[in-house]
Amino acid sequence: MALHEIIQTKKVSILGNEIITKHKFIKYTPTTINSYVPESGVVSQASRLFKYDFEHPYMGPTLHISNGKKYLLPMWKEVHPETTYKDINWIRPEKVEVKEKGTWKFESSSDPNSFYFVRQNGTKLSCTCPGTFRAKDRRCKHIKQVEKEISK
């Protein structure tokens, strides 16, 4: 069971002038496209397997029948009545993983047995020391030291 897009080129004679027209339509074929018989006056015919492109960042495609018509949700795009989920090409958004680039360990100056860690995620630096929350710009002395080290 598949949907095929059929492109037919016809020659039509209007007032003695030959006009070439192209028609595109979707045909449901339970076996193969070769079972389709073209209309009279067709000059050329091409076909390809057809899939509806669906791109949504949060949810997958859903088919809904309303008033005898079939729709692709959530965008309410009307589709062929014989459309199945196999006829939909779900383009999933790529997941962007932020890898931890580096970790720096600093010993506390007030407590020698305590350590603070500066971690780099992408371009952002974060520190586990309480000085981060005290600083107006949220950059403690450890973050400033790491920034100097990175910029070298």
C-alpha cells in the first residue's frame, strides 16, 4: 500500500493552438504503480513514491478523519483518504548535545579539605563555590582564573 505522485504531460488543442499542460496528482495503489492506465491524450507520464513531509519539534504525526476528509495533525493539512503512517516522512529535529569541555579543581583557601569545581558547558562557565552567588556578575575568582587560562 503506497501513495504515488503521478506527473502527466498532455497536449491540448485550444482554438487551433497546441498547449502542453502538466498535471500532478496523488494516486493510491495497493500493488504497484504499473497497474495504473493513463488517460487518453497523455504525451508523457512519470511517477514516484510519495510521502508527506512532517516536521514538528515536540510531537509525532497524527492522522484524523473529520467530515469524511483525512488530516495530518497538528498542522491540519488535508491528505489523501488512503494515507497511512507509512506514507509520512517524519523529519525529527536533531538533538544538540552540549559536551562538557573541561573541569577545573580548586582547593578552598579557607578550608584545605574542601574543593570547588569550575565546569565548562559550551561557552558557559559555572563554579560550585559560594563566591559565585556573592559576585554581582556571577563570576567568582575561580571562573576569572579559568577565563584567563582559556584565553591564553
